[in-house]
Amino acid sequence: MTILTLNLDTVHLTDEQFYELCQNNRELQFERTSRGELIIMPPVGGESGNREADIIIDLGVWNRQTGLGYIFSSSTVFKLPNGANRSPDAAWIQKKRWEALTPEQRRKFPPIAPDFVVELRSATDDLELLRDKMREYIDAGVQLGWLINPQQQQVEIYRPGVDVEVQNLPTKLRGENLLPGFSLSLSSYLYG
């Protein structure tokens, strides 16, 4: 199955209706663009799922050591300020920002843009759609984003207010000032 995008120009799902759609169809993963398009994504294969889990483990170990924030998996849908509902493969939010949300906001689709996101391109992902998604994250307030592209053995680094940085054959990524001391070895993601 490939990604399916439905144009819902004449159908306007409320946030509650979108939430219910997701809850009633748990075997599918839905996202919604800021233009209201409904995106239906297939589950990832074993290789991509394993790589996503490794990223979350590395990020989670760092976060447990520092206690600076909260980690989220690709199952988490974030309601971005532009109205989009997006699910990065891995995300991190600073502790004070997450804890400022109400318990109700945390239970459903949190109305917050993560501080950091990772998208790992699978063999079936369209690169331009992922790039659009990364730009949407940055426009919504994400401070740092990594688009890991094993097919081309490169990483695109997204930051607000600057051009995208493309690294070919990188061996390690660093969390910069946002994630102090965090680094991700890319040998298993790009060369494994």
C-alpha cells in the first residue's frame, strides 16, 4: 500500500471528528495537512520499524540521563499551530513546554509542535512529501529536524530561518544546543 491523500475541500473534520476517525481505525495511521488533506499511511516494514525504534531508544536513553523533556513515537499525533495533525517518526518536547499542557491536552492529540523531530525515509516514502512535512514542522515552531534518507545515504537538517543543510554520508548527528550531549550514530541507518 502506498500513501493515500484525500482532498477534503468540502468536508471539514473538526478536531474531535478527526480524533474519533483515528480511534475507530487504529490499524491505519492518519495525518492531516494544514490545507485539510487527509493522509492515510501504510504501516512500515520491519527494517524501517527497527530503525525507528533504535532512534527512539537512543533519544530516550539520552533523555533519561538528562531529564530535559519527553520523547514520543510515530504513534503520536501532534496538532500543530497551523491546524495540521502530524506524526513524526520520533519527537522530543522540552519538559516545561509539555508540562504546561493540561492533562486533557496531553491525553488526546497534543496541541503543540515538538521542539525536535526525526523523519526516517522508508523505501516507499516520497521524498518531496517528506520535505514538505519537514518544512511544515519548522514553520509550526519545531527548532531542529532531521530527515534521514538511507536510500541516498544523506541527512537533511532543518532549522528555523536558515537553508536546509544536506550532509552526504554523515557518520554522526549531534543535538546541537537544543539537545545538549545527544548524538546519533548513523552507521546502522545509512550503511546497515
